[in-house]
Amino acid sequence: MDDTHAPADTTTVTEAVLPGIVDPDGIQVRTRPARPAGPGQVVLEMEAAGISFAEQQMRRGKYYDQPPFPFVPGYDLVGRALDVGEGVPGDLLGRRFAVLTKTGAWASHVTVDAGDLSAVPESVDSAEAETFVVNGITAWQMLHRLAKVRPGQSVLVHGANGGVGSTLVQLARIAGARVVGTASAKHHGAVRALGAVPVDYRSPDLEGRLRGHAPQGYDAVFDHVGGEGIVTSYRLLAAKGTLVSYGTASTRDVQGSSKAPVLKLFARLMFWNALPGGKGAYFYNIWAGRRRLGTFRAKLHADLAEVFALLADGRLVPQVAARVPLTEVGEAVRLAESGTVVGKVVLVP
Ligand SMILES: NC(=O)c1ccc[n+]([C@@H]2O[C@H](COP(=O)([O-])OP(=O)(O)OC[C@H]3O[C@@H](n4cnc5c(N)ncnc54)[C@H](OP(=O)(O)O)[C@@H]3O)[C@@H](O)[C@H]2O)c1
């Protein structure tokens, strides 16, 4: 074994820990000895790990599926296989993979199940690939598996400068759709560069302005904001249009239960979906279907391969807002939450 494949048990792991509900500065960085990969597992040496909106909610104890404190956050990563456990082919060693973890990725070394590994093309940069792991899977599945967007259709993307939003805009344009994207005014140049018509989500008469860009209604609306705005999103649909709701960003700072806003949203979507007339209203959850693990993984690997192929071809343009060392995780979280960035803040070793 050469020195690029050092045994994991002689390695020190650096990891970021959320000890409780804290400000970004309260996120701790600690070290511990690495554990060797168990049966069926792989230890990845992290090359890039993402900061997602989910961690903004987790930091406030407001994530729908909130893990108990303390825990190591980190929804996704790209890393190189450093150690493999029993039953895992040795030829994985040294190869680069992407993994959706939900938690645990903000660490220098991350242990995952071999079945969760998606190959990353060698021609792409790790941080750039990282911006498309949770964002790419989410955007691809909502666009192609749920809304089934076709050329010539009109699509509305809320938060078009965000991680998922900027990916949705690009994939919808590649699919041949016309895209309108809401974003703060300061991000309009970036949204336009991605190929969408920008609209300020704080503008008075937002609904009227959005309707002005699609008088017949939108064939698909992607809404991560929730709250009362979801009613507008539904009203903006074309006769056979599809609303895909996938978050409740507007309730991040609202006191009380993290589940209540989501359950209220589910009830609304179910009601709308039951109405006659041909409109669809769905909630997308990236973890749905995980009980049938083989099918779940096969879809995830196939969809991420499509996204990475577009990245490798230069058709998808990665939006790396910043690369910040893992040891400066508090600063990275502060930046990601500042509302000043386009795309994704990525942690690097
Ligand atoms: N259901 C699922 O399986 C799933 C999977 C992945 C992500 N998500 C959800 O997707 C959303 C986006 O995640 P991300 O990682 O892409 O986040 P992100 O990069 O932080 O982007 C968030 C975007 O939302 C906008 N925004 C924030 N608060 C808003 C509000 N109150 N009203 C309107 N827009 C608002 C931001 O605009 P400014 O920059 O102008 O503030 C930004 O464009 C999150 O809600 C997340 O929970 C869901």
C-alpha cells in the first residue's frame, strides 16, 4: 500500500461539531483518531464538503428531521477512497466519489457505505463537482422525475441564485424551457447569466409581475419558500401545470415546532392535488423511497451521473461561492447565511 492509501487507523480526523443551538462562531472543530472502515464501508478523505440550507435549519434546531445535538453536520461531500472494509473491492482505493450523507460530511475523513458512492469524473474539480451533489440530485429529480419539463415550457424557479435554484435554472434551460427566477435585486446579473429572467421576490405585486412573464401560467413552479407564498405559486400554474414544493425557507426563523410548517404545507399540497382540473402539487423529498434501498441508490447514481456528465461537458456551470478551510467552518457558515453569495460555499481540507 503506498502513502496515498495510508491506513485509516493511523490518521487523525478533523471534524466540525454542532454542540447545540449556537451562532456560527460556536461551531467547534475537534480532532480524534480515525476508525478503520467496517464491513461494506469505505473511508473517504474529504476534498470538498458543502454548506447547504439544511445546516442553517439544523443550527437553529429547526430541521424537519433534526438530529440530536451534538453532531457533525454536512449534507454531502466529494472525497477519495482511503480505506475499504471487508467485502469492498480494493480497486476503489484512490478513486474519487460523491456521497449524500445528510450529516457527517464536515470532516477530513468520512466513513460511508460503499453502496452510497457515486463516481466523479476525473476531469472535474472536486469543489465544482461538490456543488452538484445534493443540489444536482434535487434539481434533476424535481425537473425530470416529478415535473417532467419539456422544451418550450415556462418554468418559475424561486431563489434562482441559491444552490438548488441556480442548478434548476441551468438544467431547465438545457431541457429547452423558458425560465423566470426570483432573487434579490443584487443577484439579478448572476441569474440573467444563467439564462433566466430575474424578478425581485421583494417587489410589490410579485404575483402580477410573475404573471406578466407567463400570461398563460407556468408549466412548472419550484418553490422552497413555503409559508403563504405557496398559494401564489399554485395560482401561477398553467392549466396542466405542476407545483413542486421542496422546503419552507420562510419559516427558518419562526419560533416553535420545526414540523408544523411542513405538515401544514403537506395538507395544502394534498388538498390541491385532489382538486379536479389537471394541476399537480407535490412535495419533493430527496430521501423518499429510501426503504427500497437498491432502487433508491440506482436512481440517485443514474441522476447524478447525468448531472456530472453535463458538468464535464461544460454545459453546467458550477457556482462555487467560496472555498473555505474546514478549520474556518464558522466563517464559512456565516458567509453562506449572509445572503450575499451566488451558489454554494464549499469546505475544503
Ligand atoms: N426537499 C428536499 O429534499 C430538499 C433537498 C435539498 C434542498 N432543499 C431545500 O432547498 C432550499 C434551498 O437550499 P440551498 O442549499 O440551495 O440554499 P441556499 O443556497 O442557501 O439558497 C437559498 C435561496 O433561497 C433564497 N431565500 C432564502 N430565504 C428566502 C425567503 N424567505 N424568501 C425567498 N427566498 C429566500 C435565497 O435568496 P437570497 O440569497 O436573496 O437571500 C437563496 O436564493 C432549502 O429550503 C432547502 O431546505 C430541499
